[in-house]
Amino acid sequence: MTNELQIYIDGKYYPKSEAKVSVYDHGLLYGDGVFEGIRAYHGIVFKLKEHIDRLYRSAQPMFLEIPVTKEQLTQAVIETLKKNNLKDAYIRLVVTRGVGDLGLDPRKCPKATIIIITEPRLQLHSPEKLETGISTLITWVRRNSVDSATHEMKSLNYLNSILGKIEANNAGMDEALCLDKDGYLVEGVGENIFLVRDGKLFTPTLASGALDGITRAFLIKLAAKMGIEVIERNITPYELFTAQEAFFTGTAAEVAPIRTVNKRVIGAGKRGPVTTKLLKVFQEALKNPENGIKIQ
């Protein structure tokens, strides 16, 4: 009997230390696959249906056939959490093209590989950083355009984001921000971004190539219920520098205030009142079973 976390691979469970995929898997060889990062809070998998739906949307333009139904995949996620006795968790759901040969041709991969990893709840930023805000820079790495390997698809090819993260690391910053080819703000390397100006929320349009974030969409709905206007449009770096507040949203980031951008202090240099209100309402919403699927 092992106390190791169990990893789901193609319908079977393996101890974490023994979980493996083939070196001929096209997910490894070419970044050919899709994934979702998901969270469970208080025994509820937050927005699991929406995450599963987005996984299938990401796979569709790639002609990647997921060999199970949405219902079967949903149940597999729940069963993996139960097997690992996790009620507060970070979940990584991965679908690769599967095993093929060293050529590019995806027809050589007869069946996709499905992987479900569940870990105890992830803390991306420290409690102190969530109070005072995180430091960021605008990276030289432009976001992939919408007519290329667009980040609208949550694919396994994250080199674009990794290059930005490396630059942030080398500069001693917490995170990086990406612009599009025209110089407009798109998103962080793994998060969506919001600005607060004159009591209104601004966020880049999805036409910029930003991921249609699950947390982003949920925050927009929460803001509307709170009477906060949300405007989706192109945003310039100048508007970010001069914003009263700015924050990231994402499954891993949750709601993370931004303190500086390229060493320019945003607003008061700490989490602002609008961000604080939204964070409080967001945290309360995580406890509502209507916002996810129970682990039963």
C-alpha cells in the first residue's frame, strides 16, 4: 500500500513516482496537445464543466480527438480526487496527441493520451504578495498572434510564456506581461489582466489573442452583479502605467494585485479597494456548490 499520490493515465492509476508517458508521445516531442489547470475548494471543483468545455474547444481546431466523452472525463477527474482524498486541490488535466513516431504527421498517433494529476492546493503567490501586490515587467516576447499558434487555444506549447517568465526571473520580477504585435496589452504569461480606472474595470478583448479565462469570465459576472462596469477593449501600456489599480486573474493566480510594472508604481502601490472588494466576493463564491461540481 503506498501513500503516494495516484496519477490517472488512460484509465489506469499509477503512483506519482511511477507515472510515465512514452518518449514517442507527440505531447513531449512537439507540444502537441491541450491542457487545463483546475482548482477544487472545500470539496467543490470550481467551474469544472467550463474547464472541460474549454479543453474540448482547444482540441477542436487542432483536429485532436479526445477519446472519451465530457461526462466520462468529468467523472475521471472526480474519481482521481477521491482516490487521493483531496478536497482542496490543484488539478492538471492533459490530453496529448499520443504515441507516434519521430515525424510530425499526427496521423501516426492512433490514440490520444489522457493524464489527470491532482496535488494539494497550489499557492502561486505568498499571502504578503496578495496584500502588497506583485512586481511585473512588460516582456520583449510578443504574444503569439491570432493567425498563428494563438493562446486562445490552451495548448501544450507554452514556450512563448516560458520565455517571458525567464525574462521576469532574470530581472527579479514576479511575473511578466505580454503585448500583441501592435503593442497593445494582451495578458500575463499565465493570467488575464484587469485595470481599474475611475471605478470601472478594463480588460483586453479576447480578439487580442488572450485566453478566454474561466476566472476572467467569472470576475466579469461578479463585477456586473456588484454594479461595476466592465469594458473590454484594446489597452495601451500607458493606460496600465497610469491605472489606479491592476490585477491578474487565473486558476493558479486567483485574484492577484499588481504593485509595479517596469518599476512604475501602480496606484497606491498595494492592493486597491476595488480589487479587495472583488477578491472578497470571489472567495465567498468559491464556497457555493452552484459554482462547481461536488466531489462525492
